[in-house]
Amino acid sequence: MKTTIRTLALAGVLGASLLGAQTSTTAQSPTAGCGALATPAAGMMDHGHGGHGMDMGTPGDMHGQHVEFDQMYIDMMIPHHESVMALAEVALPELTDSRLTAIARAIIDAQGPEIAELEQLRDEWYGSPEPAAMDDAMMGMMMEAMPGMGSAEHQMQVMSADWQVQTFCAAADKDLAFIDQVIPHHQMAIDSSRIAVEKAIHPELKEIAARVITDQQAEIDELEAIRADLTGAATPAS
């Protein structure tokens, strides 16, 4: 079963999608919150079915095929963006700190158009806007092309909208959970984008990668400052 993360973030049926329903609508969703989930802890570790194009059950599909770096970056970044958008959507009514609410809205406002931009470029360059299935073979090639980003299990977890949303909803302190999930999520995007700035073939993709680095590092800095304020701890730079 393929769960569409765009549905989670943009379709207005977040709860139904997390339970396995499928839909083709792409309208902007109302904010749902954790109350839309019947069992927030169920399926928390189901990495293989939480992402756009993720299918860990068909290993080897990409063996013997050359996949250009730019396509791999796009195919990783689309579900990566979609998973944090799903988290931001469900977090909006749950967050109590207005600064975090503003960041959640900024994530949705910025990364939605970036997904559309990446899809347009993928369609133009590779013949389809849809990212390739994130099977074992594709994940292996991505880890080789973009080293130093952690294990395949960690990367699949980060890119799983199910895991992001359900982990958030199971947390006692939603504000701290949002911070602690978004920071490593953004860091993964920054790490891969730094590689893309060096390796990407198309200048358009280099520009997107540079933007991701700038925008998401700024949000990490703000999130770390908010976390220090909420917990009374010093920021890493202090």
C-alpha cells in the first residue's frame, strides 16, 4: 500500500491517510491536530509506508541503472519536505508557543512551493514529476552519493510522515517534541544540500540547495534558542 504524503500535508484528510486511506485530492487542508489520529502510537516505527514513493519491499529495482545525482537529490528531498510538512500541519493546533506556531506555518509556506518546484524540474529533466520508489537499492545509491547522513534506517525514519506525526502525537510535551524532531530533520536537508551545491549538474538545483541551507539553518538556530528559553538551558553557541 502506498501512502501519499502530499495527501497528508495538503489534502485535508490527514487522519484517514495515516490509517491507510488513499485520495487524489490536492486541496489545502484544514489543521487537523493529533485528535484526528485514532491511535497515535500505532505503527510508530512503520518507516516503509510513511513516505511519498517509499517502498522497502521491492529491493533491487534500481540495480544496474545509472541514476543522475540531481534526480537522487530531488527524489530524496520531495518526501523529506513532505514529511516535515505533515508534522507541521498536525502540530499547528497542538503547539502552545507562538514562536513555534510561526515556524510550523513557515515550514508549510516555504516547503510546499519547493516541492512543486522540484516536481516541475524532475518532470522537465527526467520525464516524470513523481519521485522514484525509495527501495533498498535507491537508498543504497543515495547513501553512496550523499555520505555521512547516517544509517538507512535513520534516513527512512526521518522521511516517514507516519513516524514524524505519530511520534509527535505520542509526546507529553508537544513544543519540545516539535523542536527535537524538526532540528535533525532540517539538519539532514542541510547536509544533503551541501553535497548538492558541490555535485549537482543543473544550476537551478544548486540554487534550491543553497536556499535550503540558508532557510533551514536559520530555523534551526531559532529552534535552538526557543528550546534554551523553554528549558532554561544554554544554547549550543553560548
